[in-house]
Amino acid sequence: GGVTVRLASAIEPDWLLDLFADALAETTEARWNAQSERVEVVTRLVYDRLVLDESRASDAGREDAARMLAERALAAGWDSFAEREPVERFLARVEFMSRTFPEKEFPLLVEDDVNESLARLCEGRRGFAELREAAVARGLLEELRKRLSHEQSRLLAEMSPERVTLQRGGRQVRVNYERGQPPWIASRLQDFFGMTEGPRIASGRVALVLRLLAPNQRPVQVTADLAGFWQRDYPRVRRELSRRYPRHPWPEDPLKS
């Protein structure tokens, strides 16, 4: 079943270049190296099916390399290259703005937008290591931000802040955004003494949901009606917490504290 060659003669590639230049072709192929998680671009000089020369290309096939890297990266999932929480948080903030300010025509950014942003980061790169470095360095978020206009970005920062300052003591707390849910903050119950209302955002349109924490950092109440909590639930909560945490202040009238 084999082939026996009884007579052969060496051929120099230069002879083919001189005699059969029209029959020669140069090909560029991008292929995936699973071990190194990297696209390799190979350039070949071919006569018929005979490879005369082969080399790894540095600049050739950039578009093919970016396309193949994007395919492999998307198959792995964008959260293999960047932390999910900051991206989800950004998407939730944009959704909040779209829901709260319909007149501003904020876009709804979804998973497809994240995938397209990751694909853009693949341009000019060849491997997962480069892509992770770019994405982790806030590159993926920056690509997502480019989908907003300058005015929309300004409104996002102003109306959907990442932190708010509490009236009592000037303590700053993080605003938590989740898609499909109202934004909320969490802080110690004592941080809200003397307040009848929690912070509001979006130019006063939205009252933040409050997670009032006991000294063990667990919520004892979740509410957007702080005044109602003081009247209806605080006496019961005060009795329970004062027994468990006697060293902490639990005034009978929290509004005068």
C-alpha cells in the first residue's frame, strides 16, 4: 500500500521561482494552539501542494488572528477574562438610568454588548494572556462605556452614583445596583438615627432601599420607608438588639439621638 520512489532528484526552491513563478502561491493561515492558548499565524510558500517555505508571521493575518481569538474567547465566556461583578454592576446602573429617565433614551446594554466589547479587545492581540491583561485593566468596562454618549456618561455618574454620603457623620456607603431591582445601601442601624428619610438619587426621583444592619453586620430590616420603620418596627427591634448588644446605644426615640 506504500509508494516506492526508485528515482529522485533534488530541486532547489529557487529553480521553481525562476521557472514556475506563476504556479507559486503564498498562503497565510491562522490556527489555534490550545496548549499556549494563542493564535499562531503561519505563512507558507507553496508550489502545488508542496510547501517550499514556512514561517510564523508577526504582522500578517491580523484580522484572521483577531477573529479566531474572539471566537475562542467568547466560547470560554467573557467572565474568564474580567471580573463579573464590576461589569454586572455597570450594566445594572445603565438599566437603572434607562428605567428612571426614559426621556434620555439610555440604551439597554446586555450580554451581547459585553461579548462585542470583548471581541473588540481582541484586535491586535493573539492570545488569552494578552486579552486577560487588557480586560482586567478595566479595558472591558471602558469598551462598554464607549456605547454611551458623552452626555449619557455624564448623567450616569451624576444620577446613578457609586457611593452616597449619609447625613449622620458624613459616612460614605456604596450604592448597590442589580438589574431589575431597586438600588440599595447597607449600613449600621445607628447610622440612621436622627433621620426620617434615607438618601435619594437620580435628582431625588428614587429613594434608596435601606438595609439596616445589626452590630453583627446582618440586616434587621430592609425598607425604603425609614420614618415608618421608626414608628412600627423599631420598638421591637430595639428590645431584641439591646438584649443581645447591651454596649451599643439603643435610644427610645431614635430621631432625637
